[in-house]
Amino acid sequence: MRFTSQTSSDGVTEQLFALGDIPGVLWTPEGAAGTRPLILMGHGGGRHKKEPDMVVRARRLVTECGFAVAAVDVPGHGERPMDERYDRIATENQARVEAGEEPAPLIAAFHALVARRTVPEWRAVLDAVQEVESVGAGPVGYWGVSLGCGLGVPFVAEEPRVRAAVLGLGGASASAGAAARITVPVEFLLQWDDERVPRAQGLALFDALGSAEKTLHANPGKHGEIPAFELDSTLRFFTRHLC
Amino acid sequence: MRFTSQTSSDGVTEQLFALGDIPGVLWTPEGAAGTRPLILMGHGGGRHKKEPDMVVRARRLVTECGFAVAAVDVPGHGERPMDERYDRIATENQARVEAGEEPAPLIAAFHALVARRTVPEWRAVLDAVQEVESVGAGPVGYWGVSLGCGLGVPFVAEEPRVRAAVLGLGGASASAGAAARITVPVEFLLQWDDERVPRAQGLALFDALGSAEKTLHANPGKHGEIPAFELDSTLRFFTRHLC
């Protein structure tokens, strides 16, 4: 892992890095030393590792919980080159939805395809970040909704270091099999009026989770309208399970 | 309103009272003076105003939030005389369920019947308790699940002083009409494996709530198995809306 920049402000140190061809960012408390809980965050579709709401969430996890937070760009997103295959599928899917097809199964199939690449990438990122002295091999959490849920469910299912996860805005059609293999506590966010993921699909994914402790937080509003108070709840959820 | 006893321990003053033939209890911070938020709590079926989990919840609302908390016995419960009519209906319902009828519509009809009496009772209790100097006419919240939801939905719908409510473990069949008239923020608790309220009924009641801000918290487990961390969430919810 190669660090390419480091800046600090308001108690948070932000380091950009590259692991092979994967660009990433690591946030830690300014002046941090020693092992601490680490949250890996997955960004949404068409977004990237440093979009504003990722940064806001990371800074609060660092300043209020003392955690380390890492995020990388998904292939075809952020600083990574366009991926012709993914691009072609996305364009085809767009056309199929405009022609009247249900978007949920198309989104699900696309997430499953990308996850075959991101699961090993993210496991390698975890290996590398836990080598950093101010992070260490402490307890790990995962946060991801929408694309970050589609990619996160198989990741959390396969990665035993993850001890708690916030997931949501995803449906059962792609992820139910992997979801059944998740056994760690999950806080699951569902938007009651989600225009992209049918309500029944979201409820079915929550239902499919194998975890003994799982808690569904459903709120009115569309896909992108998770209320701000859920970030407070996310901080408490990770504190409860990783500290 | 006539106070019949007063005791204090660990920072909480507990006063038993009677308003006409309604026995009640008021919890306030020890030595409290002046106006503060008030939570009215409704107890569950077959339970009473001072069952252990009511007391635990009240004490935390008092000590951690500085609120006043009041609860009264529902007719036919706690210190109130058996009610022959309610008893007869309950016995009949029990027999009908044992004969294979769905319990949800029977429970719903019973709650609707009792609510015609408890809504005016609770409004009178609110009038009286807000006259107490250490309570005053501050913002009011309501907490009630199961029977406390069946009776709470019509109460919250009709009582404009209630500015936020925690409800749950109830179904749409009795309460959907009144629920649509509720406009204050609601935190709604649903048990995913509720053996008494079918999941679809609970989801439909959450859906029916007219509130712009409503948040569903669903957890695995049966009717009586709400996880302890939801009490933490209840305290934060009321603090967010009443302080």
C-alpha cells in the first residue's frame, strides 16, 4: 500500500492511498497511535469514496468514536478507469428499464457481477489497512447502502473479521443467499417509498439475514432520503458492537 | 387528583394518585420544580401501571432525561375492579382463538372497545398531572405497545398536546383509521416473529400512520421480546422531539 497524500483538519487525518490499482482513503484521529476499531465503507452506485456524505460519516466515526475509517473506489467509479464491460451492462440495463422492465432484478444481477471482483479487493484492502500502526488488527465494521449493500452483503458473509454491519437500500433478489450466511449484528436501513428497491424486496433481504441480532430501521422517503438521525444511530450501533 | 403516597429513591420521586376511580402513578426527578416534558405510558394487556418494565422505563426517563412520567391502570387491570363485560369478551375471545379463529381481529375489536373509555380518561389524567407544579404544561409524549398501542393510537390521534409517540406491537385492523390522523413523529416497534400480531398487520399499521416523520424499528423475536437497546432509542427519540 502506497500513501500518496496526508492532510489533517479538525482532529481528523485523511490519507489517500493506492493498493495496486485500487485508490483508497483512510481517515484516523489526528495523532492516533495503536489499534482501534476500523469501519470499511462502500459507496453508492455512480458515486465514489470521497463523496460528501461519505466524508461526513467518516469524520463523525473518527471524532466521536475514535475509529479508523477506510473506503475505496469500486471498479468503474471515482478515480478508477471506466470499465467497458460494466458500462455496456449499465447502458443496456438503462434501456431495458426505459422499455418497461423492472429495475430491481437488473440492479441485483449487476451488483452480483461486480461483487465477484470487489470482495477479494476489499479483503486485500483490509489486510493492508490493518498493517497501518494507527489502525491495527482491531474489530472491523462495514457500512454500505444501495450499491454498498449489494457489494457489502457478499463481503460481510465471506469476511470473518467483520463483526457488525450497517446495510440497506438493497433487495433480496441478488443477495438473499449470501445474506443467509451473515451471522454478525446488522442494522438495516430501508426507505419506505424507495423508487428503486421495491419495499417487499427490502423487507425480504432483512428477513433473509442469518444474524440473531438484526434491526430494521425503516423511514418514509425515497432511495436517497435516509434521515440524518440514522447517522446518529449508526455511530451508536458500531460503538455498541465494536468497543 | 388525590395523592395517596410518596416515596423517593435514587433520584426518583414516585407518587401514587387517584383521579376519581382511576389509580395512577407519577414519577418525577427528586426535588424537581417547574415545568418539564411529560411522558404518559400505557401498559400491556393483563399488566398494570407499575409492572417492572414500566418502572425501569420511567426511572430512566426521569434520571437520564429529567422528564416526568405518568401511568394509570386500564379498566379491569391493576388496582381497578374486574370489569364483567371486558372479562366476558376476553373469555369468549380466548375460546374463539382456541377454536381456530385468527386472534388479531379479536384483539383489535377489544382494544377499540376499551379505547372509547380510556381516551377520555387519559385526557383527564393529562389535565390533572399538568396541574402539578413539578410537571406543568410542557411538551407531552406517549409510550405504549401492544394494548398500550391499541389504546394509544386513538389517544395520540385525538390529543393535540402529544407531540411524539413510541408505539408498536399493534396491527392495522383496529387502528388504521385513527393512525391516519396521527401527524406527530412516531417511533414504531415491531417484533419480526410476533406470534400475536401478524407481520403484515404491523407493517400496515406503520404504513397507515399519517406522520411525515415516522421510523420503524423491527427486531427478531416474539411479541414480548423487544431488545433492551430499544429503550436507549426511546430515550433519544423523546429527547429529540420534546427537549
